[in-house]
Amino acid sequence: MNTFEFERRELHRSLHAADERPDTSTVWTRRSFIHRSLLRGVAGAATCGFFPLINTVDLAWGQAGVQGFRFAWVSDTHLYPRELNSRFVEKTVRAFKEVQEMNPPADFCVFGGDLAQLGDPVELQLGAELLKEVKVRKVFIPGEHDWYLDMGALWNKTFGVTPWTFDHKGVRVIGLNTVAGAPDFWTARKMSPKERMGHMATLDGTLGGAWSVIGEQQLRWLNTTLANWPKDRPVLLFTHTPLYEYYPPWNFWIRDWRAAHEILKPFSNVTNVHGHTHQVLYNEIGKLRSIGMLATSWPWPYAPEGVPALTKPMIRADSGDHFDGVGWAVLTVQPTGRVDNEYKLWGRKTVFAEAPADSGTDDNRNQVLSPRIADRP
């Protein structure tokens, strides 16, 4: 066993301590129990793993003092100029209209990054115009597609800087920037901003390297921000990329996620909501839950190494229906502190795959993407 593998095993053992799970674990609603019983049989329902079924992820906090509220999440619209791609615009408009039509209204809407495809001012300005449909409070975290044309200058001017935090009805809400820390591969190569953006817009581009990172400055800020928050009170943490090591070759991770988990470890009720993967995902590491969100633009295939054990994969999308496998989400914080996550998944009645073959997780050889020729060593 090499040093790297040894370190990963030791970290895994530490972060997955046998006695550490999110506080009070799973709440069984009648809706989720009936569906699990249908899948596994009544006898097996109580022993099956925790899966996000019936478009919901039920998380138990059971915290006194938490007031109920709902918020919406939309991300990964990947807008091109309207004349180049009207499909992505149509789906973005649909999502924002549905958010605005929520009844009762959402307390706020989180835009979780990748509003634009290539960071072009036309794309970001189009997104800002479409967002005017949503009249409730809006908060924003950037994606890599929004950032690397001008290193976030227009994003920060238009949507505000990250990180940020606020307290809402008994919950501490935090937004982080996980995309701005790519190692500088462009200066020595004398790349133009468009060339840099082109490499960063590639899922498995090699020049960009492991770009997703919180960074030391934000880690210090996170530690300070949580210093005065009671350890048993709920924390909602928004990131563009997953706050764990899902699939690094596609940058489905944050490379200093372990340092973040050390800061979050004393807190019993932390839920991380992330975009970027364009997938239904659920994971638990120690006491922290992670929920992956859909995109409005397109669905990514699941990673070749498979999905977290607690994820119930969705059925692979119909490539002939551009509204299939995409959507947004409504998250409800109950007065007890429980969070219900409802995927607003368009284009289908059946969401979750009943067999690995239906989701593509049993044989991903045909899903592995090859780097562009320009990116190959």
C-alpha cells in the first residue's frame, strides 16, 4: 500500500467513525415508507439504506427554535447567447417562473453557479435579466463557467462577492466560493482569457488541474463564522462543487474538503447543498449530509467509479428529450428542523432507477469522456 492510499484509508476511518451520523438520522414519512415498502417489500423496508425517494430527501434535525421555511435552488443553467442556444434559455425561464409561482413563496432562492457557459458578458447579462422573474430574495455562489473569462470580475460586480453568511429562522446559512482557486496554468502559456475559459469549461480538461478548492483564507473565514454558533444548531452550507471526494478526474470534489470537514466536525446538523454534478446525489460523511442538485441545462452521466452508497440514482436521461433529466429543487426546513428536498425533475413520471442498468451505474465504460486533443499530455 502506497503512502497516498494509506492516508486516504486513515482519513476515511476518521471521517466515517462508526458512532457518527447526522443527528437523529432519518425521519420516516408515510410517503417515503410506502415507496420503500413497494421497492423492497414491507419486511425489507426497515433495513434498506437511506435513499432519496419520491423526489425527497428527508433529513432529521429535531431542533427547538427553528422556524419553518422554504427556499428554492436553481443552478447550472449554462446560458449561451440567446441566438446560439434557445433551449437552455427556455429551461432557465421555466425554472425561474416555477420558483416565482411557489405558493407559499420561497423565503429566498439560491443560484448555485454556472449561470453562463463561457463567462461571456452577454451570457451573464442574459442570466441577470432572466433572474428578474424571481422577486424573492436571491443569493448567489459562482461556478467555474462564470469565473475564468475575467477571473470573476463581472460576476462579483453583478451578483456580489463570496463567501457570505446570514442567519434565517434559527439556521445559519453560508455560501462559499469553491471555483476561484485553480492553479495558474495560463500565464506561462500566454493564453488569452478566452483560451483560459475554454480549458476551464471542459469537464475533464487536464491543464486546469484540480481547480476546485475552498482555500486557506475561506477556511479561516468559515471557522470564524461558525465560532459563535451552537454546535447542535442547524447549518446550511452552499457550494458549487461537492464537499467530498466523489470523482476527482471530473473535478467532482473540493480538493481541501478534509480541512473543511475538520472545521464542521463539531457540528451535529450540517447539510451541504451543491450543484456542478447535474445529478441526483446523496452522501453522508460523519455528521455531514451532502445533497447534489439537478441542472436546468443537461444531465451528466454518473461517474465511472459509481455513486455514494446512500445515493439512489435517477434513470438515465432520454437524449431525444432535452427537458428530460433536468430541473431544480425546493428545500423545506420544517419547524422541527427537518429538511425535505424535493427535486422538480422535468420530463418524466418515474425518477429513480430500479436496476443499475437503468441508470448506467453498472457499466460506465461507454460514459467515460476523453479529454480534448488540446488537453492531452
